Amino acid sequence: MRLADFILANVEPILAEWERFARSLAPGAEMDIAALRDRAEEILRSTARDMVSSQTPAQQTSKSKGHGGGGTESGVLNGASKEHAIERLASGFNLIEVVSEYRALRASVLRLWSESAHHADENDLQDLTRFNESMDQSLAEAVRSFTDRIEQSRELFLATLGHDLRNPLNAISVTAQLISGAGQLDPEKTQLVAQVSDFTRVMSRMIDDLLDFTRSRLGRGMPIAPVPMDLRDLCDKVIREFRAVDENQKFCFQSSGDTNGEWDPDRLRQVVSNLIANAIEHGAQDASVDVSLTSKGSDVLLTVANQGPVIPPAALATLFDPFVRGAKPAHMSKHHRPGSIGLGLYIVREVVGAHGGTIAVTSSASAGTAFTVRMPRRRP
């Protein structure tokens, strides 16, 4: 019996094995038969009909790459595969589990066919080729639909985080400013309102970091809008802001040569601010944070250095990974920056990379720890 005929004649035994395997997966343990079988019968029948349909060399090439073959049954197979993936996602299956269903289905069909009264003939190779082409096409469509739906969910997450959370946070901040500006509060209540304002700024920074992280992990890279600017002026402004927060913090800022270029000022502010905050958090209490700018032909070098514990060589390899925080002695814990969730250096690396630049770090007992950013004046 040809493989396509065998599938159509044994749909129920094949579906029974599909059902048993799906139930063995964690999300399927409590599902009923209809939910477990889902679109399996439609996938099976359209696969069998597709195997015996006429097929041009171009359609065969398309199928071999995981695309549809262009025929009617091929379109039916794509539709069933798409719906199956979406319904599996809604039922709590992950992508690995969906792929494993296809692996199990393929193995079940071939095993049952082999165990039947089938006698090998010259058509077997063609049947196997057409069957695998259809299975690969169905799997490719399922994976595509599954990942597209996850992408849509992530887009919804970004919209919720950036809009639904930021708007009430801004309302809290504005309300605190209005109460503070009314001038009718005693010193204790004034301090409480100031704390509310500080907390909203901390939460806003956390939201910004999470948004940047999510965008970059979606493969979009860090969005930038370069304009002509002077990095010296930006560094000077950021340092003055840090001094306003802690007048006891020491800074040494040096600049030489032309420090102009075309960069995104808001993104570069993140780079400078995060590097300085990191130097303060992990540096020695009484030592200064040294910031320097140097012109190097078509590049500008930004270096932020501090004296503090040496970063172990093993830790340097993961220093820019997300949610990695360096260890520091207990007596330095007061330097912890509120709102920091371990994304600062990761965001620095992504912003620098988006501008076509590089970042490197060195750490030793004699020279301290230094982060050096090389920024091309214009993005390549």
C-alpha cells in the first residue's frame, strides 16, 4: 500500500498515538481528547492528499525549504498547521513541545506503515520524500505562526509597559510637584512628597531599562536618532547632575581635542550616566570617579575609571550580560543605586554598538577599573 493511502486508511490509529504523546507533555495532561487531537486529523488528511497531488520542480524546491508547494492541499495544510500552533500556544505548550509533536507524528506514521503488511517497492522513496516534504512544510508553518503570535504578545507587553504603566506614573509625579509647589506643607510632609517624586523617577528609570532590554532582545537593536552634538557638554552636564545629588562625591573630568560627532544625545546620556553610576556604586568611598574624553581621528574615546575592588577575569566575560551585578564589599553597600536592576552595562553596550562603537574594560589593583568607549563620530 502506498504511504498516502495507508495514512488515509489508518487515520484513527495514527491519531490515537498523537493523542497519547500529546497527553505525555505537561500542558496536555489535563486536556480532553478533542483538544489533544486539535487539528491533527486535518493535518494528516491534507498531507496524504498533498502527497499524491501533481507537483512541479519549482513547487518541490519550495517545499524542501519549508515553504508551501502552491497547490490547493498545500494551502489547506498551511492553514491547519497555523491554527494548530496558535491553539497549542493558547493551551500552554512551548515551541519545543510543538516541534516534538511533529517528530512523534512522523515517527508514528513511518513505524505503523513499516509494521503493516507493506512490501517495499520502487515507489517507497518517492512516497517518503513527499511525506517528509509535507511534514517539513507543516512544521515550518507551525513554528512561524507560533513565533509570530509570541511576537504579538511581546508587542502587547511593550505597549502595556510603555503606556499603561508610564501614564499613571507621570500622573503621580505631576501631583507630587503640584503639592510641593503649593507651599502649604510642614517640613515633614514636604520631605514625604520629595520622596514620592524620587520614587517615581526611580520607577521611570526601571521602566526605561526594561523597555530597552526588551527591544534589544527582540532583535531590533537599540533605536537611535543621531544629531550633531558635543560629547564634552553632555559629560559636563551629567557630572553636574551627579554632584547635585551627592556633593561629597569626587569627580575628575578631563577633555582634549575635538569631541563633536553625530550621536543620539538621549542614548549617549544613558551611556555616560550608567558608566558613572556603575563607577560610584563599585568604587572606593573616598576615591574620585575619573572621566576623560580624547579625540582620536575619526573617533572619540570616553573613559570612566574608578578605584575599587578588582574585577576577577572570569567576571569580565559576563560583565555586560543582562541582570548581572558585580559583587562588592559590605562597607560599600551604601553606593547601591536605587532602581538599578542589573541592566545598566548591558544597555551601555547596546547603545554603543548601535552607534557602531565598541566598549572595553580593564581592571587591576594598581590602575583600578576603567571602561573605555570608542565612538565613531559618524555611524558607519
